[in-house]
Amino acid sequence: MTAKRKAHPGLHHHQSVSYDTTKRLSFGQGSSEKYHQHAQDLARNGKYQEAIDVLKEALLQKDAVEANYVKIMDSRSAIHCKMGRYKEAVSDAKCIISAEGQNEKGYLRAGKALLLDGRPEDALEVYRYGLNALAKNNPQRECYDAYFKDLARLYQKPA
């Protein structure tokens, strides 16, 4: 992945330097949030593979597990969906579920990827499992429940 770097003291204003950001991009140790933000900016600009590469780098940061793991994996799953890589999207969503089973994000991401992959029955199963796993006091539970019921009406086969 190449990016243009602006204004270096030794360059004229019309020159720029290209560099491989997957090898040289460094926000310092413990800065997974900065990598995550950079990846989101890349994804917003349609540079999905570059964003995936930066998110891989984010996961290598010391603070990734404690602070930002779910956020990074959620973003990576979403980008895989945009790229049509549904198997990878589901895999990343399962990592979220394994890390935080009462967080609705993993179930929603996995279900969405399965729906986009043309597997509504599997998506409903994931959503059903997620509904059972969510804590009764989860602030998103009511919304998640309504979403599940709407999808069930659309995709469940009549008995």
C-alpha cells in the first residue's frame, strides 16, 4: 500500500514521497486506536485491502487486546463484508463473540455476513444464539430482539 507524504523540509512543495505504510507506518507501541482510526479512514476512501493490512498491524500493538480488540475485529469484519469476503467476515465476528459473548456486535456482524452470503437460515441461528447470550439488562437487547423478529418474519420458512 502506498501513500503520499506531504511537506518534508528537504522537499520542494511539488514533490512527495511514497512509502509502504504496511511496513513503515508506525504510531508507536500501544497505539492500536491510532491504527484503527487510520484503517477506518482508508476504508471510507475505498482502500479496503490497505485498511485490512493496517488493522492487522493494530492487532499487534500491546494495547490491542485490552482496549480495542472488539472494535478492531468489528471494523475488520465490516470491511471483509464490503469486499465480499463473507467467510473472513464471519470468522472475525466469531472472534468478537469468543472475546465478549455478551456483546451484540459479534452476533450482528456474523449474521449480516451470512445474510449477504445468501445464508439466511444460518444468520437467524446466529441471531437466535446471540439473543440468548445477551444479558437481560443489555441496553441494546430490545433493539436486537426487534431486529431478530423482523428477520425471522422475512426468512423463516412456514411450518
